[in-house]
Amino acid sequence: MTHLLEVKNLKTQFKIDGKVMQVVNGVSYYINEGEIVSVVGESGCGKSVSQLSGVQLIPTPPGKIVGGEVIFEGVDLLKFKADSEQMRDIRGGKIGFVFQEPMTSLNPVLTVGQQIVESLILHLRMTKADARIRAVELIKMVGIPDAKQRIDDYPHQFSGGMRQRIMIAMALSCNPKLLIADEATTALDVTTQAQILEVLKNIVATTNTSLLIVTHNLGIVARYAQRIYVMYAGRVVESGTTKDIFSEPRHPYTIGLLKAVPRLDEPKGHKLVPIDGLPPDLADKSPNCAFLPRCPYRTEKCLEDTWPELKQVEGRHYAACYVNIQRKRLNFYVGEVDKTKHALSKTLDSIEQQAISARSKILEVKNLKMNFPMYKGILRSKVADLKVIEDVNFEINKGETLGLVGESGCGKTTVARCILRLYNPTEGQIIFAGQDIAQLPKNTLRPLRRKIQLIFQDPYSSLNPRQSAGSIVGEPLKIHNLAKNNIEYQERVAELFKMVGLDPSMKDRFPHEFSGGQRQRIGIARALASDPSVIVCDEPISALDVSIQAQIINLLEELQDKLGLTYLFIAHDLSVVRHISNRVAVMYLGRIVEITDWKSLYENPLHPYTKALLSAVPIPDPFVEEQRDRIILRGEVPSLLNRPSGCNFHPRCPVAKKECSLNVPSLSEVSAGHKVACLGVT
């Protein structure tokens, strides 16, 4: 069979600071017409570089393709020069790209219509008038309403999801044979991600275009891909059909990735199993398997022999491993659930909920409102109030984790900043330690701030690059006078490093000398330094790879058990929230629409928005995904400047009635501890 694209033994090097890094090291794969294939792996494994090398888009220097073939429609693309007319016709013409961040891919000074028209004129030699008609058709095809009007809008006038739709329209403009989606939904909310992936799936079905999905999200792979290539350290370590890879993974790295991912359908109460260690230095010329230092299955042969070749396991299933791993499924919660353990998990859940209910409240938020003034003109005259938070109410019990979820822009982080008094709330109460901290003067906040700390989303940008890790962690000790002398200070810093799994000898290093996961551990150590009671975790793992995410989640759980900490855990990943939270609050456009214990929310969601969120989260198991019903929300989250009347959710709600556009639902208790704001729920 002739493949649409076949990559053979591709090798790409980067020379950085005198070191030669083998970023792509003998990669081979293929894709057929009308097929959806995925390439998965951690950051730095070579996924994106292998695709960019194929169409000669890597920067040269420092990059250089040093070997291999990239055969597309029977022609080796590497025989053409990168800037040749033949390659320009291929790129954007026969092969379309959808990149991760549309705002950096789209030209901000040209309308989206101009950018699509430009591609059509260049590749298809269309007239400007015909190109504009085709551009409108493409914008309609990807699901953007009012295409005739919106064609003249600029990129900044679209939401993130809409911008990604524009990128898809541009990629499809010249009727490509192959579409490469490189982390195309990573920066998007789960509901928008579902919309975009459904658009891509429908395009494949209707046009017979091939789709190559480059991602680290195993749920997406399970839901959409037919075949998978797993990459590690610049090589393909396993390949096969999606069902084979997920049901009988044969490479230890694939097994590690699958075991590290929290799932919506797993019993609670177990720890995630992270992959130990870090990905290798690609400048390392060791002949052994690159996964050897992290592999739990390594043998003497692995230590003595060279990197194993990719060999057939069965049918179209290949793996590069000396160890013959004969195990179906990974443990009791993947695939068929062990009923005994599942029953025990249910009993533990019930006991846990009773214990939490008996605890005392440590933090209570009452009728919280946060408005931001809008100004206009040279004189900066106030013209309106932007109502970001409206009547938010919740409480957190001592020692529990409350998950706060919702799409971007719903107000999650604004709530957190109000609790920390980084914002002064417009109205409402925030009661902590018996005091309403919403009303306290700034000069009295320091003792209370010591007890409420924050872990940031991006560990790199939140750490001072000019301070050593030790001084970053130890700074709160000085601010709050928590160390009597330098000896006590140094001992406490060393203790904090050990608590978060870092060697105290690392304290003199600077942030850039640490990995992403290690930097987040430094951020956690700093948050612990002031001996807090409550920690606000604001998307603490969203910037990390899946295996590192598992390490950080386990660490947070261990610290909570050991120190009795209380967490407000803000995230958009509902699988992670389910794993770590005791109770969950769902926000939409500044209001809480549902709040209850995790079990009730995930097993019996009542609000239509909660149901849609859960439906949009893919489960990393193709067998489960085949049986799931999906609720694809229509439209985007409305602008805060133009809130809908009545229920905020009614324009997107699949079960909305006329009364929903007229009346604002209150957050009402429908059963013990389960509150919902929906006119259709009684």
C-alpha cells in the first residue's frame, strides 16, 4: 500500500552552546489518506521537531536535518531546498498546519479575511474576489457565525477558540491532503477543545483529509486517533493501533504515561504513579536505551546492550524494548475495575465525606462581588463597572480540598485574589480565623497573609531569576521573623527543601537551573515556609508534563496529610480536580452554578453546564470513549461587557426554556450539601 506520507529514519540535530543535541534520532512513521494518527510524548521528546523537519521549517542554524527521507505523495521532500518553490507549494498548499498558539501565528495587523485570501491567491492563483468568497465559506465551515461580517475582523477581536478556528480555516484553504495539528488545543478550555476536535474530525470525514495530531493529552488520543506513535528522547519507542496501545502497552514509557494520568472513571483513594526522574539530556551520547535510568522494568541486558530497535510485537504493534512485558491493562482502575477494590473505595469515600462534614469551617466566602471600573477617553472617565464576580458563596472545612473549576474568564482566579486580598472586593465577606479579611486595612493583613499562601500556575515566571532557590524559599522566614538566627534559618530552608523532595544542596542554584517540576516544588516550599493553614493552588500543574503533574499532585496530597493543610484547588482539568478534591464548586461567568462533594458532582451532575464540562473531558481509554455520550456546547462564553439576561448560561444551554432568559436562578440546596443554580433543577 502506498502511504500519503512516509517518514524514514529521520534525523535532526541542534547545535547549542557547543553541544550537538540529537533531537530527532531515526524516526520512522507513516500516515494514509483519510486517517487520524497521533504522535505523543513529553515535552522535548521530539514530537514537534520531527513534524517541522518534515516540511523543512526548523531554524537553520542551530538546527540541521542530517539524514532520512520524508516521502509525500511519492516524492522525497528533503531533496528540495527549504526556500524552494516546490516546498512553498507543499507548505500551506498540500500540507496544512494548525499550531498551538493562534495569536502568535496570526498577523495582528491584517484582518483574518486578508490572511486567508492571501493564502488562496498565493497557492491556488485565485482572483481576489473569488478568494474572498472562498474565505467566507471556510469561516462558515469551521463554525464561526456571521462569517460575512467577521471576515473583516482582526485576530484580537476573536476569542481563543475562535482564533483557533480561523487557523483551521487557513490550514484548509488550499484543500490540503494532510493537516498537522501541533498541540492545537493545548491552550484551550475543555469545552472549546471538544468543539475544535469535532471540527477537525468532521473535516476528515467529509474531505478525506489525513490528520496528524501532535499532543501530550492521552484522552484526546483515545477519543480521536486510529493509530499512535509514542516518542521518547527523539525516537519512536512504541507504535500501533490506539486500542492495542491502550489495552496492551508494551513499552515501559507508554505504561508510565498511562499510569500517571488521572481519570474520570477510576475509583478514588490511590496515588498516581509518576515516572521517576527526568527526560535525558539529548546531548548525551550514551549507547544504552535513553529510558533506562527511569525504567522500573530494566534488566542486565538493558545495561549491557545498545538502544533496542523497534520490533514487531503482534500485527501492527511495535515496541523498542528488550523486556517482554506481558500484562493486559495497567492495574485495577484501567479497563475492567476490580469490584472488591471498587467496593472498598466506595466505603472509604463515605467515611471521608462524613469526617469532612464534621470538621470546622476555616474559610467562608459570603456574597462576594468584584467589579472593575471601565474608563474611556483621554481624561479616563469612568463609563461602567465590569462585573467579574457576582454573589459567590462557599465555605472550606479545615483539612479538606475544595476544587474550583470552570472555563477561562469565569472568575476563578479573581476569587482567589480576593481571598488573598490582592484585590479589594466590591462587596461581600471573606471570613478567616474569625475575621472578615475583606474589610481589614492593608496594614493589618500581614499576619493573616502568613496563614493563607499561594502556589502559582507558571513556576518559572513566579520565581525571581536573580535569587537563588534557597533565598526564594527562605524569604518568608525573614519577612515574618520566623527564624531566630542564621543557623535556624538555614536549618528551616533545608527542612523545606526535603519536605518537597529536593536535595538541600540545590539551594544555591538559580531557577533556570531547575526543571519545570523542580521549580514548582520550589514554589510549594516557599508557600510552606510561613506555616500556612490555607494554600490557594492556582492551576499549579497546568504548565507541566503529565508525569511531572502526577509527582506534584502526590506531593500536595502528602503535605496535606502530614501538615493538615486546607487547599482551594483551582483548575480546568476536571480529572485532576476529581482526584485531589473532597468537594467541587463549578463557576460560570462570575457565578457558582453547582457545588457539592466530588462523588455527587461526578456521578450525578445536575447543572447542564457541569454535565457539558464532564462530557467534554476525554477519558484515556478508547474502549470507554466509544460508549460515551457527548454534549458539545454551542457558541463561546459571553463577554462580561454584554452579559445575557436571566441565567448566564441560557444562550449555550441545550435544555434552556423561555424563563431562563428572564430570571436569574439562585444557588439552592437540592439535597444535603448539593447546591445548584438552575431553574430546571428542583
